[in-house]
Amino acid sequence: MNILSIDTSTDWCGISLFKDSKCKNLIEKYIPKKHSEMLPIFFESIIKDSGFNKKSIDAIAVTIGPGSFTGLRIGLGFSKGLAYALNKPIVPVPTLQAIGNDSVAEFNDFIVLLFSHRNIVYFQEFVNKKPEDSPKSSVFNEIDLNKNIVQYGCEDLLGSKSFHTAHPSAEVVGNLALENFNEWKIDEPSTLTSNYISPFEIG
């Protein structure tokens, strides 16, 4: 399967191209607030460098949230445009699962933390590397952190606690899309919205 995968959920912007279910090309850069400018450039670059025909793409995978409000909107909007133009499905990939499936997560049971704003973070627990529950948002001090931690952007809040850092990689996004294709794919992109996780859920 040929999948184009995109991540714009944090300060990183990434795009990867999978040919025959293997990642062949990857572009990832730390570019805060430049996603709308650079994502189209990354796309054209990865297509040109690979010599790949856009029409041979079978699906577009994209991080669906939680994460940066603007980043998620840009990534999903770009993905929808491609999906409509190529008449292909979108595979929405949960951001915290992308972080949790990074190779840095070398343990089976852990919690993923993603910074939101001030002292608010998104979090999700994993058991045997599978989500134990749905992603949530909370005041940092109210989260049970007596477990292995994989995080992005929460260094200042964590202080002296032990943790591993990983950003959501476009390559991991593609791998998750392949693994969960039949369950996650959306054939009608107009129905798809980002999972921002409403701040009103914070207790």
C-alpha cells in the first residue's frame, strides 16, 4: 500500500511517503508557526525526490489530535484537499498514539503527556503499548505520574522527574495508518474533524 502521512500537531512538521507499505522518504523539521508555509513545499519535495506519481497514493494519513489548534487545522485541511483531488481516503491517526509508538517508548506500560498551554496537558495511558483509555486534558498536578513517562513539551512541568521525550513522527503516523487501515480509514473526508479535546472537559 502507498500512503502519504502528515504530522503538524506540534512545533514539528513532517511528511513521509510509504511505497509498498515501507517508508521510503521522510522530511521532518522543527518549524514553529511555519506549517502552512512549509507543508506544501515538503509535499512537492517528497514527491519530486521520490519520482512518485501522486495518483499512485492509496490514502493520506494525518495526525488528528490532540495538539496545536492551528497545526491540526493546517494538517487536516491540506490532507482533505489532497483526498478530494485524488479521490482517496484519509486515515486519521491519534497524536498521542503516534508519540507512544515512537521507538523511545521501550517499555510496555506508560503514560503519554503532550503540553497544551500554561499548566494544562493532554494525556493518555498505555498498557502493553495499547491505549488503555481515550486521550484527555487536565491540570498537570492532577495526573498520576507514578509510571513510565513519554512526553513532548512538558519538560518544565516535569522538573526532576524521569521521562523520555518523543515528538509525533510522520513515519510513525504512516506505520499506525497501515496497521489500523481498515478500522480507521474515512472514505468521506468532509465528515472528519480534528480532536482538539474541549477545554471544558478539564476538571
